[in-house]
Amino acid sequence: MFKTLVTFSLLTLLTSSFNNAYALSLVNTRHLLTKTGFAPSFDEIEPFLALTKAEAIDQLFTRQISQIPPTLPAIFSASYRPPSLAFKLMTQDQKKTYRKERRQQTQLLQAWWIDKMLTTSNPVTENLTLFWHNHFATSLQKVKRPALMAVQNQTLRKHAKGNFKTFLHAMIKDPALLFYLDNNRNRNNKPNENLARELMELFTLGEGHYTEADVKNGALALSGYSFKHKRGTFVFNTRQHNNTVKNILGYTGNWNGDDFIDILLKQKQTARFIIRKLWAHYITTPIPLATLTRLTDGFYQNYEITPLLQNILQQPDFWHKDNQGTQLKSPVQLVIGFYRQFNLKPNKAVQLSKSTQKMGQRLFYPPNVKGWPTGNNWINSTTLLARQNFITQVTRGMKLKNAIRHYDKNTADWIDLIVSHSLHKENTKTNDHWQTVKNTLGDLNYQLQ
Amino acid sequence: MNRRDFIKYCGTLGLTLSLPERLFAQNEIGSKKTIILIELQGGNDGLNTVIPYTDPLYYALRPTIGLKNSEIIKLNNHLALHGALEPLMPLWEQHQLNIMLGLGYEKPNLSHFRSIEIWNTNATSDQYLEHGWLSAYLEAFQKESPLSIANGLVLGGGQGPLLGVPKTLQIKNITRFLSHSKSLSELPKNTTTNSALLQLIKTHNTIQNAALTIKTHLKPLQAPKPFENHPFSKQFALATQIIQSDLNIPVIKLNLSSFDTHINQRPQHARLLKVLAQTINSAQQALKATGHWQNTVIMTYSEFGRRAKENGSKGTDHGTAAPHFIMGGHILDGFSGSQPPLSDLTHNNLKFTTHFSKLYQKAIAL
């Protein structure tokens, strides 16, 4: 590591004297990698330093495109839950065993995802998977079947930066989502409005862009979209589908759920809604109207997510100082970012999921279908204490100290970069690298990105 | 706040009332009024909470989830309580429970998130406000008691009606709160335009300001009847303990969730109402034992009621008007407002008869 660091300093020197207008600075590289993934280690930063902004953004989305997506442990390949009748017939001991197994599976699933986020060479995808988990928010609290959540997590990952159209069609067939929003109980002549409403309010159009009649007709279109309880796979029960003519957002016909999705995608508002949400994911200042119009015209053509994201990241807004260090890190970003930044491995991945839970973000358990309230809402007197306690704990042990010990004076750039987080740089930076790092982590600015 | 300010403030809320003198007391010591807010998150089914049991339309609209005579407690000739609310009956009999009927607002919104925002900010259906309905009341409190440790305390759910109120504490686990707060360092004086950083600094200061006082003044909980083991009961137990310790926090918010009963409503709704009633009963006994009940006001609220007509899954979809409870040591009437008739529905939804802000006015005025 030491050797490569020397090269960095030279590299920055070179780029700053010859190529200043084009190359990314250390701070900008960190900004790009943190916002699109997690706080980067110096090793991750290196390959980007010689690139222009446009090249760097391009790299982010193309470099690992051939990578095989992470596979799930075999235990999640089949769904797991006895039919409810059998559950009722179980003895107390059997129920206890079943609940214990379910708890273990939940922890295994959380640890599995945490581990992916810690070790992935494709942080953009994991960051977006987390974004979509919060968009199509589904909670194990109700679903109670880790296997179904595992399948959903893979679906989110598969489409995370793909095509939103395909994504949405896949999501209305996702068993965990169908179960979470009661659509398995939405039957011909016995409609249940839950999915239809949230689909429009939270997943596509936003509140105020549909009527109560659209909700009712949408529910009819979605009737029969269910899943096989034993196998946990999607099924369209045609006999439970309402085969009447429905009027949704001005379109009249005998629509099914997929037709309903197509109608939603015909609304420019859907493109606008998704763009606004993605913008806020990366950028603190609101999207200017002209930019929104321009981005909407592009995204609405084919709903391709990657070109949209590249476009957002290329906006001057993304790089503006008002949008660097002005966004609260989510608990997952804070915790995963810390370990990645210092190249550290936790003893147990599941511990990290407990840490984020205390900070208000328990993976696979968003508080409701609207997801976690983000931005400044991450911080209250309980969650701030949990965050500071996390920092206290990780700076108490020897692990971080030992990692810092290997740095030496050639790591000046790196230390400067770390210190640039601080509120009071003059107090934070000392001759002792370890003390400097500790001061920086304890600083409230470390909570920001 | 002086009397004139207070009158002006009451005007903005549409209040006419005789002014409670204790609001103006300068003394920081001793027990003062506490409002406890209970958010019934998900949209509580009002029609199965207070049941128009003599109306045949009720049973026609709710063939499977309609509550039978054996499952209700009759309060008068046409209204009854869900049987699971039995632990509230002592309050009812002592005239310390008021049921406000048909609460809602014009042009109801059936989204959980938008509707609770309307309730939280006391907005109209097409108005977007940034501050919780209590912020004016608490601004007044803050002026009167600048040294108070907090203007509001959230023990469950989001900030809700305390949105935008400075010095709002949010505590999940009091032991952890007190032990972790020790590790907070002194913060350098700072001014910033960075709103995220400001949020961190303010919260940091709120914790430091409150933690030491809570630590030195918190007394053990005194409860003649133990609280249940439910998360909501734990919130209420802590609220009780804090009131008993005379920490002078004017508003405490609690949350009981899972009222979004789209499927198989019966057992779930009964469980929730039972926890609600038992917990209130325990808290009332505890607060009475230490002489704090007189100064306590408890009110429930929810984003909406549920559809009058049941859905196809033995549950109910999102609806509109619903009744709410207001309780306290002061004598209250039995019912206020009127029950929305089942014969006059809009898309199977009730029409509200009383604006929800009447509930807020009552909680403040008591």
C-alpha cells in the first residue's frame, strides 16, 4: 500500500500541473465514489485520479458490467414457511423451533448483504440496491419469510441500474411485495386496494397525480396477481382476476396488472417522480425545473436507468460545494463506509447490521411502505447517540489503530483527505496520524457526505 | 408568554376558553400539565372502535367483521365500545373519558403519509405546512420555561405534531440514552449554513442539555398495576416515569402501530385495542398514585378511519372520519360531536362531522 501511495502523490502532482482542467482531484474523486457507493479506500480512489469527470462517471457504470451478481446461500433458494394451517397445528415446541430458525435466517440474510456491501468491487450496484430497497420498501416484519426477501433483494440488484420499465413489471410479480401489500388477497369481486394505491403513490406517480377511482380500477387490474405459497413463486390466478373493463388514468380497457404498469409508464409524471427521487439521493439542492424537464424528456423515451444516472452525475450541481458534505450519511453508508475506507474487516458482519439498526436502519425492516425517512430525518437524539457510540467503539479497539500504524509521512495526501471531513481542521490535524484519524471520526462532519 | 400573547395564540387556533392560570406559573418546580399523544398508526378503524350497534346498516356493510352484541360494551342506546376496550371503562364511569365522534377534514386524502401530515400540521387538504400543530403552543411554553430540558419528547414513531419544534428529544431506551450521552464531547461554538450539519449540532446540544438533568432527577417508576410487555406499554411506562419525576416536559408522544388492517382485521384489531386500553389503565393508576393524574391529558389520533364497507379480505381499506379519545384527570363529558350516519356515505366512506382541530383545542384547553 505504501508504495502505491507514493505513486499517488506523484500522480496528483502531475495531474495538477499539466492536466488540471480535466483530472479529478482527490476530494472530487472521493465525493463521486462516496455518493455513488460507499466511502472509498485509497486503493479505490487511485484508478480515478487520472480521469476526467466524464470518464470517471463512465467507468463507474461500465467497468464491472460483466461481473457475476452475488449468489445467495442455498438455504434461500426455496421459500420457507409452513402453510398457515400447519403452523396452527404445530406444538409450542415446534413453533419455537420454527421461530428460532426464522430468526437465524433473517440474521444470515442481513449478514449476507452486509458482506456484499463490504467486499463488492461494484459499490454502485449495492448502493442502488439499497436505494431501491427503500423505494419498493418491503418489511420482514410482515412478510416473515427471509427467503422471499432474499429473492426480492436479488431482483432489486438485477434491475438496479437497468431498465425501470422491466424493473416495475418484475416488481408487481415479486412475492414479498405482493404479500406485503396484501395483493395475494386481491381477488375478483373482492378487491383489496393496498398495492394499487401504493404503486401509484410511492412507486410511480406520487401523491396527487391519480384519483380514488384510479385506485379502485387499478386494484381490479391487479386482482389475481399472487404467488404460490409453497414454492414462493409468482402466479397469475386468472380465475381470481377481474375481467371487466377498467378506466385507469383515462385509458379504458380490460386491463391486467401489466397493462396497468404500462399505463403508469405512459405518464410523464412517473419519469419525473423517479428522477426527483434519484436526484435527491445524490444531490442536496433541489433540481432546477429546466434540468428536470430535460432529464425527463430523455428518461421517458425508454426508462433506461444508467444513462439517467450518468446524466445526473454530470450536472454541475452534483459537483458544487453546496452538495459536498451537506447530506447525512444513512446508517448503512456510515458503517459500511467506515470499514471500506480503512480496509477493515469486522469480526462478524451481523454485528454491523445491529449497529445500523440502532441508528434507525434495520436492513429488510423499513418502518413502512414509504421506506426510511432520509436526509436530516436520520438524526434525532437516539440515533445521533447510536452513531457516536459506534465511532467510540471502533476507535477503542486496536484494529483501526494497527491499520493506521502502517501509514507514514508519504500518506500525507490520505491524511489530508481524511481531515478534510473535519469542522475544525486546525484542531483535528496533529503530528500523530492515529490521533488525527480519531479526531476526524469523532467530528460531527464525519456523519456527512 | 403573557396573557395577551396567549389569547392571540388561542385566536389562531380558533379557541375560546377560560385561561388556565397554571400555564403562566413562573415556578419551574413541581408537576405541570403534560399532554400525551398516542398515534394509532396505520389508520384505526373507528367504526369497530365505537360501534353504532343499533344501526342495521352497520351489519349490512360489515357482514364478516361487524361486531356482535356479545363483543361490545354498550355506552348508550346507539353507541358501544369494542369489547377489548373494557379497561377504559373505569375512566368512562368516572367521567374522565371523552369520545369525540366523526373527526376528519374536508376533501379527505386516503394516503397514509399525506393524511397524517395533514393531521400533524393542522393543514387543509391542499395546504403544505412545515410545523407540527403543537409548535405554537410549545413556543409559548419555551418562552415561559426557557430552562426546561425539552419542549417535547418522542418515545414512539416519528416527530409528528412536534415537527419543527426545537429541543425535541427522541428516546428509545432510557438506560442507553443516559450511558451513551456521557461520551459526547464538548462542541466547539459554530455557525453554519449547512442544514445537515446544523441538525447534528442542534441534536447534540439538546442531548447534552437534557441528559444530566434526567440522570439526576429520574425517579424509579411507581406503578400499582404493572405495565404489559408490549413495546407501546414500555413507551407509556417510560412516559409515566418521566412525568412522575417532575421533569416538566409538556408534550410526550407515543406510537402504537399496525392499524392498517387490510386483511383479517378482527383478531389484530382486538389485540391492538386491548393493549391500548390496558396500558392506559396502568398509566392512569400509576399517575393517580403519585398525584400526577390531575395534570395529565391523553389523546389518541390517527391518519384516518377505515372504509365503512368491509373489503373482500375480511378487512377494511383506507377511509375517512373516525372517533378519538381524550382522557385526563379533569371531568369530561361522555360524547362530543355526532356520529356520522351510515346512510350518507361518499364512496362507502363516512362524512366527517367535526374538524379534528377541535380535539387539539380540547387537549390544549384542559
